[in-house]
Amino acid sequence: MVLSRFWLVIFISSIVFIVVSLFSGNSYTIDFVLNGKKDDPILISEKYVDQLPAFIKDSIANAPDKTMVINNITTNPDTTYVYSAKTVKIYSGVQKSDGLLPTCKSTLLDLIIPLIAYLAFFCGLMELLIISGASGKLAIVLSPVFVKVFPSIPKNHPSISYMTLNFAANFLGLDSAATPFGLKAMESLQELNPEKDRASDAQIMFMCLHASGLTLIATSIIGYRAAANASNPADVMLPCIITSFIGTIAAFLIVGIKQKINFKSASLVVALISLIAAIIGLLMYINHLDLIGKNYFTANLSSMILIVIIAFTLIFSFYKEKKFADANTTVFDAFVVGANNGVKTGVVIFPYVLGMLVAISLFRNSGLFEIISNWIAFIFSNMGVNKQITDALPVAMLRPFSSAGSRGFLIDSMNTFGADSLTGRLSSIFQCSAESTFYVIAVYFGSVNIKNTRYALQTMLLVDLICVITAIFVATWFF
């Protein structure tokens, strides 16, 4: 219900703002909202040639392509004058994101089709893990901890192994593997859900822990910082880990209090201490490496672990081939069945993702998001907050809505202020310390047709806020 109302508010308020801007003269056209593409120039006016200053008329007349570009302020996009059929169209600024119709197209071609391919492959592997019995063995090992965190899940339930693989993939920055494992976990948890259109306690806990985004190897962030010529691209790793870890703990405590979980359980304490020890140990190892060693290690660790998971699955399946024969199938046929289920899951979630991304597209292109973010930055600056921090806030504000959008702000902030500035580093921490909340909600709950997400959305947004506040403190402490 909350998600539905929020979606309607974004959609309707954006449309109203677009219409008001057009009729009040603040916008010359609204076609870009429907048909424009990201980074396209925006048409702001159209005039007859005689209405333009003489030097512009002369320049257009002498230009072979009848186009003139004026660079008034180096920090702003160029103003472009294009002559056509006795009128001159004036363009200034660039579009923040794709319009509604290109978003529909790109959602299918650039997001859903690649996602379906990932789902097909990893769901095929999951089928092998299930039939071979590997997932069951993993569930048995981890049951003492998971039954405390998820009291409604029976001991040794298959969802435990799926959630473990999802958390591990997120932990190592393996986004392509994390989503298929997570969707499989949601499907498994849905089998235990007595109210099929209402999120269960276990599903909410899983979603909130997943969305908190605990990441150890922020490979993509390191890559963006290296491309922006950062002196040490991996210097944000520890702040990212601390921020995302605090976010994960916050998510666990908030949901745990709501669900009345016993925090004094010995198995929970041991698991938490083990996790902290593993993080500290790995950080100590990485810290003693030189810059090339750090880059080499972080670039290869995640990929190597994914290769190991794939190799283990295939080898273990071959070793347990008799179980496939008992199930009246073969290893390859079982993989195909799992892959087919992955394709079906991708088709199911497409409308949910499409609806959410189209609303976000309208929200950004309407100019409403920019106004809100500017006001928030203005309020923070008047409170005495460092300008370098307020300059990074657009990344934090857009992160729950769109990973691609916030990534664009991240790259822009590093190009504008420098990758080694506080703004550039803080933007990097914002980007890697949380998930795209609304996308995650749409994908995961949409995959099992959950209509009532209960308190999941509010909790995830609260955790996002905690991560933002933590990131600011951690960044100012470190840098």
C-alpha cells in the first residue's frame, strides 16, 4: 500500500509540475519528457532570425551547418543556436535521464534482457545445487544462526542456502549473481508465506538485510575512481565497508525489534563476532599491500570466488550424478530446467521494474527532483554543513531511486570537484553503501506478486538515511 501510494505521488506530482512549468513559461516544450534521451540538449526557446543579436545572426549566416555554439560559462552546458526554416532553435543544458518512451525501451533492452540472461544462468546453477544436495548441506550448517534471525523459517529449509549465496554475492560485489540468488530466496520464502499477497516477516528481514548493501569489495567504485585519476582508487574501501556494515546492523536491529527477535542468542553473537573478525582480517591483509597489489587483489578476488562457485557446482553435480539419475534427469537437463525458470521470473518482474523506472524518469526530467535536492542542500548549507558535503548529497538522494542516475552524479562530482576531494570520496561512499531501494522493492516483491510490503519500504528508506549520516561522519573522519 505504501509503495503504491508513493509511486502515485511521484507520478502525479511530476506530471502536474511538468504541465505547470509549460503553461507558466518555465519550460518551452515538454516533448523531451516523453521522447528525449539522456544527455540530449534541451530546447529552451525558438526565435526568428531577426530577433537575435546581430553578431549571432552573422555567425549563423557564415556557419556552413547553420549552427552556432556559445560557451558562456565553462561550468554550464553550452548554449546552441540551430537555424532551420527561417527560425532559430535555442538549446541549453542536457537532459538528466531518458524520457518516458526511451525508458520503456531501455528497461527491456538494457536491463530486463541482460537480467533474464543472468537469471537463466544462475537459476540453472541453483537447480544443480538443489538436486545434488549441496544447498541442503549449506542450510544444515547455517541453520543455527538463520533460525534465530528468521524464526518463522523451519530448520534446514532451502531458503537458508539461497539467502546465504545472495548475501555472499553482495558482500563480494557480485551483482549479477546476487539478484538471481535473492529472487530464488524470495520464491522459497513465499512457499512458507501463509498470506501470498502480503510480505512475511522473513521476507521483510531478508529484503532489509539485502538492501543494506554490505559490501567488502567495491570493484565498480574502484573502477570509476581509477577512471577519474584518483591517486589511490581503493582508499574509500574501508569507509565503504564501515558504512555498509553499520547500515546492515541498523537494518537487523530495526526489523528485529519490530519482529521481537532474541538478540541475546549465543549463535547470533558468535556469527556477528566471526563476521567482524573476517572483515578486520581481510582489511589488515589488504592494508599491507601496495597500490598495485591492492588493485590486483580487489580486481580478482570477487571474480575468482564466482569462478570457484561455478566450478564447485559443476564438479559436485558430476560427483552426485546418481542423484540426478534418481530424479529422472541429467545434470545438463536440470540446468536447462532451472534456466527456464529464471527466464519466467524475469518476465514476471518486468512490469514492476518498468512501472517504477518510468515514474523515476518523469520525476527527474520534470525538474522536481532537482528543486527538492537544491532546497535540501540549501537547508544544510545554512545549518553550517561543509559545502563539500552538500555537493555530494545529490548522489545520496538519487541512490534509492536509481543506481544509474546516482552513478551519473558520482562521475560528474568526481570530474567537477576531483576524485580525491571530500565531495568525490563521499559520493563514492554514498554510491556503494546502499541499494537502489525502489528498484529492489519492485524486483523482489514483484517476482512473487507481493502487493502489501508492510513496513519494508519505510525501514529500507530509514536504513538509507542512516547510511547517509554514517557516510558523512566516516568520510570527514578519514579524509
